[in-house]
Amino acid sequence: MSLMTPDVIALLMLDVLFVCFAIIAFFLSLRIIKHWDSDSTSSLQYSLEKQSYLVATLIKYLFFLKLPLFIYFVFTLDLVALVIPGAMCAAGVVNATSYGFNVFIFKLINLYLFGIWVALHHYDMKRPDYPYSRLKFIFYVLIFFLFMAEVVLEVMMFSAIDPHVIVSCCGTLFDAIETSTVSSFLVLPHWIILSGFYGSFIIMFIFYRLKNVFAFSIANLFYLTIALIALIAFFSTYVYELPTHNCPFCLLQSDYYFIGYLFYGSLFVGTFFGIGSLVVHFLTKEKVESWLNWSVLFNLCYLILVSLYAIIFYLRNGVWL
Amino acid sequence: MIEIKKISKIFHQHQANEMVALKDVSLSIQPGELIILKGASGSGKSTLLTLIAALSKPTKGEVIVNEKRVSKMPDNFSALYRREQIGFVFQKFNLIPSLTVYENVITPLLPADIDPHLIDEKACQVLEQFSIMHKKNVKVANLSGGEQQRVAISRALINSPAIILADEPTANLDAFLTENFLAFIQQMKAEGRTIIIATHDPVFFDLDFADREVALKNGQIT
Amino acid sequence: MKSNLFEFAIHSLLRRGAKNIFITIIFTLLIFVLSSVFLITGALKNELLGTLEALPEVIVQKIIAGKQKDIEVQRSDQILQIPGVEDAIPRVWGYYYFEPQGANFSIIGIELYENQYKQVLSDIAVQFDDKLSSDTPSMIIGSGVYEALLSSYYEDFFLFVKPDGDSKKVTIGGVFKASTQLESSDSIVMSSELVREIFDLDEQYATDIVVKIANPKEIPTIALKINQLYPDTRVVTKDDIRVSYQNIFDYKSGIFLAFFILAIFTFFIIIYDKASGLSSEEKKEIGILKAIGWKIEDILNVKFYEALIVSGTAFIVAIALSIAYVFLLEAPLLKDIFMGYSILKPDFKLPFTLNIQILALIFFITVPIYIAATIIPSWRAATLEANEVIR
């Protein structure tokens, strides 16, 4: 591999650790799923109960470490950009290989899934009959495969990056004339994107007031997608104050006061609560009102933050970009 | 209200050293009763106490306390039950020798994330009650048998449990301290707590303030 | 964060002081070494990348039999003809071995009234033009060079030894301070004529040719054209150099890191061996705690806090120590290992370079790994059967 920077090595080594833990958790989960019987008083059941603590600890460890590691991963991509000709930020690195974009998507999805698992576990432990145990381990088995896919893709991505091949930088990637997947949305006129964005928030809010968890969740899915598109197509240009600069990664750099972290943080947390509420409610029938509340709060934060940039720009300069 | 329904406890089941500690024991205890469990060592009385405290699980049968199936509770619930409802005075005291008196006494309260001031209040109250306050900062390993027992009792009572279990409480005590212990039991009874004492010390037999005596022999009630 | 349990964890660690202090010290040492290595390479990398800024876009070298040879000066005229080329400046320079320090000085020649390829040279040319153009052979030296000469009692001049054995006396005309430590500590500027004399370089030849290109996007094309024009040349672009520096550092750091991580895993296997066998006293204590109402989770939490405290303390102490070691004490021993990768350079101070990235890197490969190693032993401890240990 020609890309052996210390940061990449660190990420891969941690991946090895994660895989080991994930596999242990996987096999224990299978065993638990097969033999679990809450009503049983056999010694097998007691040892399963003990093992379920181990699985839970391992999964919690993975989740709470994956969170900061994701940020570190983005950081590392930004650094790797320095050795790849043409790439000026993480966006170039992500697009240097066919895997890059998928690694990102998988990492995000897995963060959501792990988070939901931790919530499930929390509800499970609250009731003396551990009603969701079997369920949560089945859920983990599903997550496991997605997690393995993520690791495999990550390794392939890092091995495939060839420092001798010139890649496009974010300037061209997110240009409307390029033919990448994202660009097909970017050609839409701004008023459509913006009405979709604000519209989906309003719809989501209506479902929130109606306490319809299912519709609220689906609305969150839309909101997440549209929010990201709107960010790339429209709002990011107001952060950079440049109509042609659409890069979603440069927002995370110090030049822009790391505002990207606030954007993404609020959006991901908000939609996590929104989408997660449905899963939790569906699987456990627990009350998820607090989830809805947090979701709306964070999603609103995001909306206000990105809108502020555009509005302040307009107020200062009298024109839209 | 403690209900013990057809409890059996077999150690090392299906192995060469299999031992039947309890066999088909059934017992009903009303709130506020003082029960003396009589029997020689090996008769199963200690095992019965541990089952009531949900420290171990029965091989067969159930223990139901205040309508909760304590014998079937998973760990985090049985721990909470022990913490809040049971005060167990062990035969060997089971204090942590490297900790001081004060530290030992507050250990049941630590996981609950209670305000340190409240913990201090409760600790001091119970240490005063059993006259061990003056040795608050002494390591338990440096105390006499009687002092250690007072610490063990303090710890058992710090959470004001409804049920007190004592396993051979007077085994290491002289006559004077035994008297003290009896007085303590009497006071607990007056406070309306349910008390079960497993003992073969005759001083407990025919006590006027005890409600019942239950005799165990070879794992069964006689 | 349960603060009561956290305090209990601290207390618990102190009670078994000897064992825990031992582990903490070893761990601190490991992180210290790792951190020092990264701080040194980080600082060196910064320095070198700093010097890169001032480099010209393209350097043309003549390579024969795999070795660099002097290049014909007139080639620069031809290169100038290539469209897109702004300037082609022949450079005369070389390394002079200064025996008292056992290091090399870079001697850079400039033509006083021509374009310079580097800003600092233009500045020197302007500032010291009288000295450089005087009849007495003079040189302008970096502040680090001045110190080096001074320590060998050369205060006003230096005697260069020419290839033919004769010596050439050159007066110190002035001292400059460059933007990077490296340049200040090893650079000497004098007229090209003088450099030619010292190195016995014919005036038809130069060491290499520097090419300035207006539009950076055209660099690859122009590099290709130069190569076609003169097949015996190697065209080195600034990007190439930057990437190769980066790769050297990353390669070395990477290898070190790989071995280090192996060392850490071995360390933890040993720890695990020791730790997984809890002493009977510890087992009893856990049994007692569970008997009086501690949940498995509570025990796990305490163990986690213990691991966090040990690894966190080790991390912070190690980082503090290594900052002191690298930047206050100038990293004796370790610095030499990393400096000796190319031409010997005289001593210089490592500039203070500390960023989140280095700290994050060191953190992620130490603290979480330590905590990971404690998970299974902690779980074993927490799931002990209470009534078995308290019988």
C-alpha cells in the first residue's frame, strides 16, 4: 500500500480491534438468540445472561469510540489529501476511488444503527423480564454484516488510493456540469431545493404535533437527504461566500471556524432521534415522545444555522449569490 | 410478605460432588415477623437466607417477596432489591478489610448516585446508633470482632431495609455483645421490620419476642 | 458519569497502589516514546515543508549514470524558449563539509544584478550588495552558521579548502536570518563567481537550472517538454518534493507506529495475563459488593473508570513529559535518529509544533486500546457469583 501515513495505520489498526470485538459479539449473539429463554432457570440461561453483559459492553465500546473516530476519519482524509495530487480537501480523497462515497454512507448508517442498538439495550434493561433481549441481539447480527462491509470498504478504499493519479478537487466535483451522482440534484433550481428543504421541515413539524411517529420518521429521512443537498447546493456557498464553492468538507476546516461540525452535528443528531424513534417504537412499543422532542429541537437548530448564513450574507451585501 | 414455594437447591448438580442443600422447602413469612431458623450447620439455613436475599438462584421453586418473583430476577434488578430491601448481616461479616469503617458502611449507597451530603447524614446516623462512630476512620482490619459486627450491622441498616437477614450473628460474640445484639433485634422488631435469623445458638430459642421458630434438618423443614 | 463510583475507582486504584503505579509508569513510558517520535517528526516535517515554500516550481538536473552532474548554462536559454516559461535561472551551489561540527553548509551562489529564484536571496542581494560586490571575497552567512564558525574561533573570515588543496579566505560580510531554522543554520550566500572558485566549477556549467512557470497547471506539460529537449535531465517539481518529504516522514513514522502497536499489544497481553487472574482478595471484594446490592453494571463502571484513570493519567503525563523532552531539552538521542536520513545538517532548534492531529493520533492508539484490553477481564470480574466468594 502506498498510503501508509500514521493516521491511516492507526485507523486500520483500530479497525482490526473493532473487527475482533464485533466477531466475538456476533458469535455470542448467535448463541444467545438460539437459547435465550427469559422464563428458564437453567444454568445455561444464567450464563447467557452474563454473556449478554459482555456483548452489550463490547457494542457500547464500539459505538462510543466510533463517534469520535468518525470525526478523526474525516480529519485523516483531509490530511491524506496532501499527498494526493489535485485533492485539496477530503472531498477529493473520497472521490479518488469508487469506494470512498460508500465508505462514508456506511459509516454514517452504522453510527445510526449502533446508536439505536444502545437505545434498545437501555429500554431492555429497564424491565425485569428483559423483554427485548432476543430482539436486540438479532438486530446486532444485522448490524454486524453492515459493519463488516464498512470495514472491508474502508480497507479497500485506502489500498486503492493511488498517490500518482490526479483526482478532482471539490471545485469540480460539486460543479453542476459534472456527472457525479450528487450533481444530478445540484442542477435543480434553488427555489425547488429550498422549498423542498423548508417544506419538509414544516411537514415534519406537523407530524410531530400529530404525534404520528411513523410519518415523522419518514419525514426525517426526507429532511436528512434534502438538508444535505440544500447544504451542498445552496447554503455552503454562503459560508464560503463564493457561488462556485460547494464542498461539504471544507466547512469543517478552521478557515470557516469549524462550523461544519455544528451543522452536521445538529443534523445527524436530530435525524437520529427522528428515524430512531420509529425503530424503537416499532420494536419495543415504548413511548418515544422525548425522542420526537429532541429530534425537532436539533433539526430546527440545523435549519436556523444554515439559514442564518444565507440571511446574514444577504443583509450584509444586499444580494443573493 | 415473603413466600418460599417448594424451594430446592442442589450444588454441583449432576456431578460427583453433588450436594442437596435444600429440598422442597416451603414457608410463608408475614411482614414484621421475627423468624428463628434453627438447625445444625449444614442443615441448609444459610442457603435459605441467600435465596431470600436473591444472592443465588434456586434449582427448583420460587421465592416471592412482596409479589415480586425475586428468584427469577435478572442481576440488575436483584441487586437493586438487595440494596433497597434487604439488610444482610453475614456470618463472617464480609466487610472490606482495606476500607475504613465509614467507607464500608456507605458502600451500599455508592451506585445510587446520591448526594454525598445525604450519604454522610445516613452514615453518621447509623454509626451513632451502633456506637461505632468514634472509629469511623479506622481500617476494618484493625477492629475487634465485636466492633466489626457493629460495622456489619450498620452497613446492613444504612438503607433502612424492610427485611433483615442475619446468619449466625452471635457465633463470634461474647455474652455481653450477644445481649446487645438481642436488644438490637428487639428494637428492629419494634420498628416493624421483618427479621429472619439463622442460628444454632440456644440464646435465640424460646425468645418471647420471636414469632416463630422453624427447624431445618438436612435441607428440609421438620 | 457517576461521581460516587468514580471516586470509588480512584480509591480502589490507590489501595492496590504498587501494581497500578507500575502499570501506569510503563504505559506512560510507552506513550512518551511514541509521542516524542511524533512530535519530532512533526516538527521536522513542518520545518522542511517550510523550506519548500520558497523553492522554485521546477528544478532541472542533469543525471548521468544515475548521478547528478553539472549542467550546461546555455541550456537555460533553450528552456526559456518554451512557451509558458517565465524564467530559467542557472544555479551554482553546493555543500561544504565543515569538519569542526561534522556537518555540511549549503553554499549558494547568486548573480548580484539578476533575478533571484528565492525571495530571501533577493533580500540578501539588496541588503548586502556592497559587501557581495566588493573586491574582497565576502560571504553573507545565516545566523546558525555564524554561531558554528564562532565556536571554532572563526570570527571575521573563514578559510575554505578548494579541491586542489589551496585555501581561499572569505570574509564574513554580514549575517542574515531566514524564515526557517534550517536555512539560518546552514546557508552561506556569496557571488556565483566565488562559489565556482571554491568548488572548481567551470563558468560554462551550473549545478542545476531553476525554471519559473507562470501557470502552475502547465508544470507537468513543460516538465515533459524539457525532458524531451534534454533527455539526460531529471525534472523535479515542487509537488514531487513535497510528496516525497511527506512520504519519507510518513513511511518512517508508519513503520515506527506499526512496531509500536505491536509492542503495545504485547504489553497488553502481559497485562491481561496478570489482570485476568484476580487475587482472591479482589474477588472477595467484588463478591461482597454484589452481595450488598451492586449491579454488574456498577462493577463494570468502576473497572471502566479505573482503566480510564490509568490510561488518561498516563496519556497526559506522557504528553507533558515529551513536550518538555522534545522542545525544552531538544530531544537528545531521538533527534539524531530522525535527522540522519539525508545530508548531514548542522544543529538547529526544533520549532514548537503541536496540533490536535498529533494529539488525536496518539490518543486513539493508546487510551482506547488500553481500555479495550480491560473489557474482558472486567467483565469476568463483574460476573463472579457473589455467594460463592463470600462463603
